[in-house]
Amino acid sequence: MQKHNNDLAAYDIIKIIEARQAHVSGMAKCHIKSFPGRFMTEMGYHWLCALYHFFIRHHGSICRVAVVSNGKVVGLAVGGDPPIREEFLGSAPFRYPHLIFWKFLSKRIVRRVLLQELARKLQRKSTDENSGNTKTPSAGIRSGNLLSICVLPDCEGTGVGGKLIKSFQLACKAEGYERLTLSVLKQNSHAVVFYQKHGWRQSSISGESIRFYMDL
């Protein structure tokens, strides 16, 4: 049986709003509780605060939060321009070198993901140099990415996740995005069913991940 926080006793008090800097701490805490053992979670609370600060400030981002009457964040949906995450990771070694070094040594998942990111970056650089291009040609469709969506465990089953993803999709469409993409781990069957329920279609499978898309 699911446990529900007293804050969620009245479902109609939950609101989906645009995320602001004041929500960052709550977003980080929600992420940690929702994604135990994942790369971003293992990087820690301060790293997640920096990540969500970065997204909220970025002109190409779409950030939504679910809040209750006392202002507590119980869910989030964050994304926008696909390169934003890479921009954050690219700037992080200069801003948080000691944190990255320590997590790289002490956390196996952090070490694996950072090495994968480095390999992808080197592969892209090599491909660009060999082709003589430094920019990726436009495909003619403006695509956005859903980086992260989650709700607190106590909030599961209340419909908040569905309201969050709907709000995110509408905000992306209003900003001119024509297609959205996301990636989810294959073993996360609950998330796979959730995305399919809300109209997302599988596009490909790569390693441990399934790629989904939605045309707006």
C-alpha cells in the first residue's frame, strides 16, 4: 500500500507552475528521492542544485514543478534544448573540479558515466574534423529533450506525473519545439509504460537505454 504525505491529502492543492530559483533546493531533494543510485544523484545535493540553477537560467530550457500549498516541491519536469545538459557538464570541471575528482574516485557509476561522456565527446570531435564540419546541419525540425521528470514516492499514483508531462509538452509547443525526445533505462518498466500511456513512441534502443519521441 502506498503511503501519502499529509501535504497531498487534498489533491486539488497541487499546482504545476514554472520553476524559479526558489524551487531549486526542493527540486534537488525531489530528484534524490526519486532517482536513488543514478549518476546525477550520486554527484550529490549541491551538484543537483547547480544543475537545476543552470537549467532555470538558460534561455532554451523548459522547467516545471509541482508544488503544494506550503510551497514544497513534489515533482518536476525539466528539459528544453538538448545541448543544455552537455553545456552544464562541459563547464562543470572548471567550476567543481574537486567534487568531480572525488566522486570519480569514490563512485563507480560516476566514473562510468563520465568516461562515457568523454568518449562521446572525442568521437564527435573526430567525426567533425574528418568531415570538415564544426556544426551539425539543421534537420529542419526543432527538437527538444525531456531531461528529467519525477515525483516524490509519496506522490505516486495521484496523477501529478501526468499533469507535469502535459504541462511540459504544452510549454515546449508554445516555445516552438516541434518534436520532443527522451531516454529511459530499459529496466525501468514503470517509466516505459508511463511514457507510452502519454503518447510517446519508441524510436530506438541503444545499450541500456530506450529512446522515445513525441511530435507536438
